[in-house]
Amino acid sequence: MKFCKEITMQHTALAPDQAMAAHPLEYSDPELRVYADEQAQDILDTVIWYMPLVLPCMAAILIFMLAFIAVFMA
């Protein structure tokens, strides 16, 4: 006697490499492409200006956290 049902899984989503390949290289609306490119450029420009300040601060915090863990564990 068989007590277990056979389960078949159906995948509805594409694999990541296939999903990226299926991504359109051209937009149907040219204004949407311009808007999307502008938004991407604006976000990148705003983040880049903060990086020289954020990276050293986060590194210092990480060093102090690691030192605290070392002292606490000793």
C-alpha cells in the first residue's frame, strides 16, 4: 500500500538567467526609457557624494565593534 501522494512541482517563474535574458532591451515608450535612465543617474549621483564620508565612518564603527567583541570574549 502506498500512503504518500506523488507531488509534482510546477515552476511558474523563469530562472534568473532566463529572466534577465527576457528583459527587454528596448522600451515601447521612449519617454519611459529617458525617465528610467534619469532616475538611475540621479540616484547614483546622490549616493556617490556620501561615500567618502560613509565608508570611513562605517569602517571605524566596525573596528570598535570588533574590538569590543574581542575584549568581551577575553
